[in-house]
Amino acid sequence: MSRTEQRALHLLTTRTAAYYLHAGITKADLVLTERGRTALEHLLRIGEEQPK
């Protein structure tokens, strides 16, 4: 996968996770909230592991 494709996938995943978190908070849905929070935390951990 090219660097550009990796970046696009990361952005799409981040957007989806943020959507889940927002929808969960808005609808008071604990499953969506936790799904969004977990996905964003995972993305942060991956970002910290990436060489700079």
C-alpha cells in the first residue's frame, strides 16, 4: 500500500470512529460511544508507534 493510500485509509478510519463517537453521544447509545472511543484510542496508539 502506498503512503498516500495509507494516509487516506487512516483519515477514513478516523472519520468513521469520530462519527460513531458523535452518534453515540448524541443518541445516548453506549455501544456506539464505546465503539468510537475504542477506535480513536487505537488510532492514537498506532500513531505513537509510527516512526517519525
